Amino acid sequence: MTRILVIDDDRLQFRIVQEHFKSFGKGAYHVDWADTYEEGLERLLSGTYAACLLDFRLGDRDGLQLIRESTAKGCHTPIVFLTADASEKVDLQAMEAGALDYLVKGEISARSLERSLRYATKLGETLEALRRLATRDELTGLLNRREYDRILVEEEERSRRFDQPLSLVLIDLDRFKAVNDTHGHAAGDAVLAEAARRISGAIRSVDRAFRVGGEEFALILLRTDLDSALEVAGRAIASVSRAPIQAASGLTLVVTASAGVAEIPGDAGSGPDLFQAADRALYEAKASGRNRAVSARAMRGLP
């Protein structure tokens, strides 16, 4: 069943919209109602709706503000703007704010509403697919290097502003070139995809996992000191090696990984320095036997 959210401070208008849904030609819909800006924003940010019908006027605030605020907080739910004002200015403002369609309340029919929702949800799916292509690694589904660079800048600033630690774990699959050379790239791709799934399963929902190179992964751990980051790194590499990976039909491979761990502010004062510190620690993990995690602090001879 398709869930639709209506944000409108007018109960009568919501009832009218509900009645229109009963006349839709296809599909089953469940319609929820929020009658305040605050409740509407909270529900919209839950990410549980296929689309939203949003009123222009919401008490002393308006729908344009709500679209901008929800978008700034990462909401991509398709929004159809509802207003009693048929002026072109409001139309343009709604589209510029991020609405995917626009309906004038006095002109809404069941047919026009159904058409608008179908258009908005289809376009929303297309835009989401494009966002995914731009931000995700196609093979593993993890965030890509471009997103790593962007998010690290944001989290470095937040770490400094709130005086909280920020840790980075770099993970590299051991002897991965031999997998490609011996068994082919299809087997190598299968190993990468499964290793990525196991590594990302070792972190909290607030943390981020990335593929930053061929067989190299990164974990950005928020509000996490070096000792805690080492524990995460240990779980991640143990997860990679806990069971053989099905690389192809009839072929299973035992895969291990090494990790380097560094922290802001203990090991670095900036994002680039943090990467370098973790990379040096990763190199040491490789040089000292692989299948282990080494911290930048240990590299400096500190306990």
C-alpha cells in the first residue's frame, strides 16, 4: 500500500483530499494527516512516505520553509504543493524550493490529483536513482570517494565545533591482486561486494562506510575516540575473515583485511592529515603481518 502524507492545517481540506483518493483508478493508498509545521516536518523526515501533499499556509509559517528545511535535513520525499493562490509567483517559488508539482486547491479533481502524485513519485524515483549514481559505488553500494571527501570536511568541522573526537578507519583487503590474477575479475568483484557488506555491518547507523579505492574502504566514526575506533576496526576485519567468501560457483576464498586507525584531535588536526595518519598505520599493519589493526598512536610508540 502506498503511503501519502498530507500536511495541511485545514481539516476540511484534508477530508476533501481523502475523498479524491477513493476515486483513484489504480493502486491502494493510505493517507496520513499532519496539521502543524512541526508534526509535518517530523513525519516527512521519517522517510516512510511515497509522496507528500503540502499546503502553502501552515499557521504563521509556510510550506516553502518546510520544503527547504526538510531538504536541508536530507529528505527527498516527492512533494506536491497545494495552495489557494493561482499566481505564477507562488508556482515558481514552490518549484525553486524543491516541490515536484503544484496544484491549486479550487481546481483539484481526483484525476488531476492522481496524475500529479503519479508524476511526482515517478520523477522522485528517477531523481533518487541519479543521486545514488552520483554518491554510491556501483559494485558495493557503499558511499564513494567523492562523498568521503565531502562528508569528512563536514564532520571535521562538527568535531572541532563541539570539541568531540572523530576517528577514521582505513581497511584494505590483503593480497587482493592475487584473487583477480588467479580467479578473474568476476571473482574479485564478488569478494569486494561481500567484504563491503561485512565491513559496513560493523558500524553504527550514525557512522559512514565508503569505498575509497580498488580494494580499500574507509569508515568515518562520529564522536569516537581512538580506543573505540580500534575496537570497530577489529570487528570489521574479523567480520571479513570469519567465513570463506563465495567468489564464484564452486569457489570459496578465505579473505583477510588490514586496518589503520587515526583520530582527530589526537593524531591529526585536519581531514587530509587524518587520512595520512590512518594510511601510515594501515601500511604498518600490512608490514607487520596483515590481518590486524594498527593505530596511529602505536606508530608514535605511545600506549
